[in-house]
Amino acid sequence: MSVKSTVYIQKEEDWYVATSIETGVASQGKTIDEALENLTEALELYFENAKPDTEQSPVFITTLEVAL
């Protein structure tokens, strides 16, 4: 079985932090690829102990511009 996760990545100083929106699980790496690889491992460990919800509600992501 496989589970899809929506991930956002942001740069924090010298690290990239990858976070799964659905689970809140996060990991980091020196590169984006490394952060994603580390997050994959963290999610595998997370799902060893927590059964994934295979009927998740869809997640919608957009941008919003606010005039200042």
C-alpha cells in the first residue's frame, strides 16, 4: 500500500525543512532532495505506528495576495 502526502518545503538558514501537511511530520536536509528523502523515512516510521486514513479529505493549496 502507498499513501500520498502533500509536502511543503521551506529554507531555514542552511537547511531545507520538508513538512507533510496531512500528518505534521517534518524532517530536514542540506538539500531539497535530502530533506524529501529524510521525510520519506520519517513518514515510513510514522505509519508503522499509525494506520493511514485512506479516505482523507482533499487538501487545497493556493496563494493569496494581500495589499499592504
